[in-house]
Amino acid sequence: MKNLLIILTLCLATNVIAQQSLNIIEVGSHDTGSVDYNDVWGYSHDGKEILVYGARDKIAIVDVTDCANPIEEEVIIDGNTTFWRDFKDYGDYIYAVCDQGSEGLEIISKDDYTWTQNTDDFTRAHNIFVDQANARLYVVGFAQQGASKAMIIYDLSSTPEDPQLMATINFNNFDDNNPLSNWYVHDVYVRDNIAYCSHGEIGTYGIWDFTNATSPILLGTSLSDGLGNYNHSSWVTPDLQYAYIAEELPQKEMTILDISDVSDIQYIGQFSDPLLSGAPTPPRAHNPFIRADLLYISYYHDGIKVYDITDPTQPVIEGYFDTSVGHTSYAGYRGAWGIYPYLSNGCIGVSDIQEGLLLFEHKVETTSTISNSDLLFDDPATGLIFRKSPEEYARLRSGSNGEIAVQSIIGIPTNHEDLKRSNLYIDNASNGIVFTVAGNKNYRMQINDSGDITNTYIGSIAPTPNLKAQSRHLAINSVGSALIMKSPNGTCWRINVDTNNMISTESIICPN
């Protein structure tokens, strides 16, 4: 298989626009005519891709199924004005909080956008997080020094429209009620009842076990030299081995922690790639998110940045888009507040403080081209693997009677070769993907001028020339990458597999 990849021609796309962008393209926008836009979140519902974002005086809900043509679904004016809002979702509901005013927990129906408020347990909060697998909503950022509450946990499992209080936690109880302590939680990431807490005011990164919601266990903390007297927010790699922390104040670089042993957290290092030449301080990293092996960061003045974290200890910048050009320093607050990179259609939502909702697509940088040759899978146990989502994969190949079969698989088999951040392009309509099946029969998969996949029996002898996969899978191993094939009339078709294992095709401009 390595021979195959050596033969593939890598064609570098020229989508760098001066210094404003790299591999990230703006395709649309939306605003509510407001000021001081803040957080953004997203979800899929009833066949639509939806983004919800906040402004000082309202909440907007936008259909971005067509990323380039957003449609306003609803605007909610909830009574108070706030510079800080936060959103998460679970099932058929959106949850919202404000860090000013007296909104409490706002609960919005995804079906008709009716909404209620619960102020029984708190009136304001800075952040919320939903542990989806355990149907728990965590509320943080409402207890300053000297206050008794530091975290509230709700159960969403039975009545998500009316979350049930599970626990109210005072973290200072874990410090013998020391009045000088301040375990205020500014932001939190939760997976399987384990909470990764940015205890902002004391600069501590704390990892807590909330399996028993009323009696959390402190598993470990980090006060290493990578963290100063403040840390703002974090996201954790899918394997729970590393945490990426945005510190925001003072202006510092992103911090990497090795959390593989939570009782002995290790500082790995910091990184920053300022877009402003000669900047006296690093840009303000605000909120990080991880999708598969990509780290997305809303970076205030520097807009958004995307890093390849295949090696988690050595992030490599993969893309960026400066939403706030024209600034001459990293002072104050402007630009990209939040980012949501998880929609299944690849639309990336960014909330910009001044501009509102900006919509982007992350373009694949390279195309691996097979010219005037078939791609041959000579082993019936191998095929072409698509990454359907960050955690889901599917294998495409021919069945024994020529039917095209798409099968979900768990992870990628060890006997594979990656095409990372690359499309696979078969540039000659006479060629295609050849699958050898049981009985030494060969079928060639191609695409016709209508965008329909065909799979034709071509005999018992494999065609030549061919690029043989040598009993290995080939993995298009990046969300957003695809197979590209040319039909007889010269049309190029982008071919992918969705989360339901359905093959989708769309006509595109042929790669150069």
C-alpha cells in the first residue's frame, strides 16, 4: 500500500488569501442588528442543522443546513441585557444562561421555540455543560469568592423540559471552608461524570469525579508553571490523555497538559501563532474545541484557528481566518468569541463580538490523484474507509453479486493506509475502483453523468494498469474529505458516506 501512496500525486490547493485566511473560507453570515455578540452552539434537529447564538439583548436561532444561505428561525428577547451568554442542548431542548441579570436557567423547545425560565436555584451563571451520555447539566460560574455555591447539577433524563436538581456543590468544603479559598469554576468540560474544571481565580485546573453527584472526589490538580493565576476554559482529547487550556487573562499562550494520570498531571508546553506581525503579547485564546484530530479555537482579535493535533504535544496550525482585521494590537476585546465545529454538514459557526454570526467551511488542502489507472482492492476483506463523523467510520466495497455495500466499522483496522486531510481523486472516467470478490470476480465502481454509482462485472482477471492496495484498506481519514470521481461527460462528483451509511454525491468543480 505504501507503493500506492508514493505514486499518488499530491496537488496543493491555493486557498490562502493574503494573511487573512488559510484553508478556512467564509461562506455566509447572519446578525440581529444588535451589539456585543457572544456565545454560539449548534445541533441537528428534524433534518436541519441549527446554530443558536447570543447578543447583548437577545438569542437568535438560525437554520444553516445550507451554510451559505442561513435562515432565521427565531429571535428571543428575554428581558435583560448581558455581555455573557452560554448555550448547550440535550434531546429536544436548548439550555441557556446569562452572567448578568436574573434569567436563571432558560429552557427553549427545539420544536416551536417556546421557552421557560427556572430561577429557583440561581439567577445568573457564566457557563453550562451537558454530559450527554449521563443526561446531566452542570451549571458553573455563579459563585464568586465568599459565596456558598460553586456548581449546580441537574438530571435531564426524565424531564428535560424541567431539569431536576441533583446536587449543589460548595467546593470550598474541600478546603476546610477556608474563607480565603476561592474554588470558583469559570468553565467546565464533563465526560462520563468526570469534570475538568477551570478554577479561574486561583489558576488551578481541577479534575473531579462526580459519579456520586452529591459527593465529588478530587482526582487531581495542576498548578504547574504552564498556568498562571488564571485559567479560563478547556477541552479534552477523545482518548482523555491531554487537555488544551485557554487562559485568556493575562494574554498568554494555549497550554497543553498531559492528564493521562490524573493524580500526576504534567505540563507539556504552550503554543501561539500570532497573525499580527511584531505583536508585543500573544493573542487572547478564548474557547477551544476538539473534533477528531483537529483543535478549533476562537481567538478574539485573531479570529479562529485550527490546529492538527495528530501529535497532541506538537500542534501544527492547519487553518485560520482573521475575523477582525485592522487591529494594531491585542488590547481589549474584539473579534471571535465562540466557535462551533460539530455540525454534520461541515458548516462552522463563529460568533464575532462586532459582526454577529459568521459561517465558514474548512477546505481540504490537498488532493491525492490517481491518473489513468484503476484503484484495486484485491482482498475481499479490504475496502475504502470513510470517516463519517469524529467517532464513526464506514467501509465501502462490492458484495459478491456486485452490490455496493457500506458497513459501519469500529475504528480503522490496523492494516490500512491514511489519506489525512486529503481527497482521493480518480481523474479518468474510464477508470474507477475495482473490487475483487469471492470467486475471483472483479467489479469496477464508477459514476455516471447523473451522479449515480455503478458497479460493473469486468471478469476474473484484474485490469491493468492498476494501483493495488496490497491487502490493505485505504482510509479517507478526515471529516470533510471525500472520494472524487469523473463521469463520462467530464463532470466531477464528490462522493461521501453519511452517518446513516447512505452514499451521497454532488457535482463539483474538478480539482486542478
